Amino acid sequence: MTDSQFGSGRLLVVAFEGWNDAGEAASGAVRALKELLDLYPIAEVDPEDYFDYQFNRPSVAFDDDGNRKIVWPGVTVYGPTRPNSAPAVGIADDAELSVSGANGPNIYLMLGTEPSRGWKTFTREIIDVIEMNEISSVVFLGAMLADVPHSRPISVFTSSENVNVRQQLSIERSAYEGPVGILSVLGAAAETAGVTTMSIWASVPHYVHNAPSPKATLAILDKLEEIVDVVIPRGDLVTEAQAWESGIDALAGDDDDMASYIEQLEQARDTVDSPEASGEAIAQEFEKYLRRTDDKPGEGTAGDEPWRPKE
């Protein structure tokens, strides 16, 4: 295991579309970084090896010349053109939207669709890319649907399986047990290979699961900036997050059941966040919340159909 400080060397930021990406919040954060950094593709996986095209279908699109082309699902790793040097002039420089900070030129990105098969082979291929590019740390970004209100700050959970990273960043180890996505598989393999890892997960309100959540993307970027030595401009994300929240407020204003449900979530969240809240008080509040919502739609396991506001 490396003794270097987390994020002080070459850092890979990872997000996958699909199971790990509620509200497109994690992939949205990596796309925002990709637009700001001067990066180019350094590795791509062969989609034939890792994707079931009946599950992850290719799409058709027009290129810059107006020609129709098939776009296949895949995963791409992007790297800086001049690692360990000052960033090159990027397309966003005129708007003063370039990532800055001591570690900015050392950031790599990985973005794509979660593979549907061959996870062990896929993982070995990605670890080879990490080692070939002397990447020392990896941050995995994820987002999950949760019973949280859209009108409060997005909850973000950071964790690491690496004891040194936990001590350095004062973060926790995840206590989760159950089914996992490709992020967990890659994380375990990276730690085994001596690459330090951590995860940033945002909670997205499950009652708006169909729409992208710029507020959750913003929360992930805020936490990433806090942990890694970079300054990340937010661009239009702040305005988009405000519009997202206002749009849900408008929907709830026309739906009494939805408004009542959101109010219950707000009360539970405010109780947890209050300075005087004790562990016992928090537990009692959630017990009351669960009793109130026993007969409400939208409760249950992750496989249940999420509640949607009435048309």
C-alpha cells in the first residue's frame, strides 16, 4: 500500500451510468469535470467483451458532419495531455471555468456504462490501466435513491476500506452488506493492488427518480473539491439545481399526498440535523416516521416501484 497522502499524486475519478448512478448524479459530476479539464482518451474497453446489447442497447446519433453513426456502450479512461505540468489552455478558459489547484493536472477520469458481464476480466483490465499510468489514488462516485427530501441539503456519505485514508480524511468505513455494483469490485481490486481508494455517495430523493438531479451532482462536486486539492467551477449547476428544486416544489403544490409525504421526510431530516438531537431522540423520530409511512406508497425495498406524483 502506498504511503503517500491520498490524492497527492495521480488521481482517478470514476463513475458509471446505471445501478450506481441515481439521478445521473455521479456520471454528471464526472462529465462536468471532463468539460473543464484538458483530457484525452487513454484507454477504452472493447464493448463486445463486457456488454449485453439487449440490456445496454447501442444508440444512433448524428456526428458533427451530419452523418448517422452507431454509438456503442463502453467505458473510457481519460488522462491529461501533460501530466505533472501546468494545465493547457482549455475550451472553458475564456469563461474562466478551468479546474485549478495543486493537483489539477494530475486528475484522470473514467466514465461509462456499468458492464453487464465479465466483471473479473474487466477489473483486471482497468487495474492494468491504473498501474500503467502510475495512478496512486481512486475516488469512486455513486448515487442512490433514498427516503430524503429534495428541499434539504443533499446527504453525502464518504467512506474508505483503507485505514490510512480513513484516518487522514476522518471518514468512516461502510458497514453495508448486500448486493454491490462494479464500483465495489473495482475498489477491492485497487486496494489489493496497493492503490488507495475512497467513495463518495449522494442520496437522491426516490420520488423524483426519473429526472437527472443537478443538486446531487453539485453535492458530489462540493465533497470532491473538499477532499482533493482542486477548485472546481460550478458553471450552470447552481442555477440548474435551483430550477430542479423549484420544479419539484411546483409538482408538490399540485399534489397534496406528495406534499404531505415530503413534509414527513423534512421533519425526519430536521430532527436528525438538529444540534440537540440525541441518538435516542433520532431513533424515536424514525420509528414514528416509519409507523406513519407504513401504509404510504413508495416504501419498501429498492426493487419496489418508486412512488410518483399523480399526473
